[in-house]
Amino acid sequence: MGEPVLDSQKPFRVEDHAAVVLCRTERGNLHLGLLHRGVGGSVSILHLGWEDNLAMDWKWERLWAAPAVPAERLRSVSGLCRLIWEQYQATRKFPYGLHYASQFFTPDGSLQLDPRTEAGLTCSTFALAVFRTVGIELVDIASWPVRADEDRAFLEFVRPFAATNLIATLTAEVEAGCKRVQPAEVVGACADPPPVGFTVSKANGDRAILMLDL
């Protein structure tokens, strides 16, 4: 299965096609991206930093894991990452939101969501939506608990740099009881056959955090 490894010990290769990658940023938070074969065959990382901030730069240590899925699915993830990046280059817009339900990407790399109930994606659900689009549900989202206290702490963490209207949206999602998937849990899901439930993803993710923070 896709056990997490530090890139400094086992570097991701373009032949691996795609993987999720975890880091701890200078702010102290955990963050998730998608390693993939970029334009020209280079190793690239696509990640959602914040609202309207889809990025390809990655300045942090890498702990990565590839889920146990067929190689052709990982190749599809890689290709979709390139299409999503092309779309973002044209619009420079990407919505952020905590509630994850039906979001997916169209064949041209455009995000589709239900505006009645879905505001956008996070760094974690961005990766989940990419895998969903190529036919892989990495996690069993129904098994995730509501963690309102942790989510309120997250709101306080982002409040200093978040726009007022975005904070209002995120607060409404938290108070409505959204199920926020955290970055390490996506890495943790890669170690078992998908879709992976919360308990296993959380336990595996906690071990990944220990590896990252050594």
C-alpha cells in the first residue's frame, strides 16, 4: 500500500505519476498538495493555498504517499492536474470552502460544485476531488465526524489573513456541522484500499505527522 515516505529519503519520480504530499508550513499548520508529472516531464506540485490561490510552488519538506490504485488512474491524476492549472492560469479564480460533498472537475479542468450547498474546496478536498474525478473515492466521507471545536480553532487561525466574506462563509459551514477532512488524513488514506474510513485515515495520518516532525 502507499505508506508515506520523506522525499529526502525516497524522492518522488515522474514515473510514479502522482501522489499526495504533506508538509508543515512556516505558520505551523499542515498543508497538502498533489505531486505529479508536470509540463515537460518535470516533477510538479499543485496545491490550493487559499481562496484564489492555486499554486505550483512548494518550499517545504515533502512527505508523500501514492494510493494503492492502478497506475493508469495515477496517470489520469497527473493529466488532470495539468488541465486544472491551465484553467486557473486563465481565470486566477478558485473558491475555498470546508464542506465536501459532490465537487468534481470537468474534462477541461473546471471545478463543478453545487452553489446551494458547496462553497469550494480546501487543500485536502482539492486532492480528494481530483481523485474522485478519475474514478477514485479515496475516503468514505460519511464516516468522518463533525469536529466543531477543532474547526472553530481553524477559523481563529485563518482569521487574521482571511477576507471578511470568506470568514463568514467558513463560519456558516462550521456551525452547520461540516465534516472537515484534514491534510494528514488524506495521506493516511493512501495506506489502505479506498475508500478509507475516518478511524484508519486518522491513525495513519497521525503516524505520518510524527514522521514529518522528527
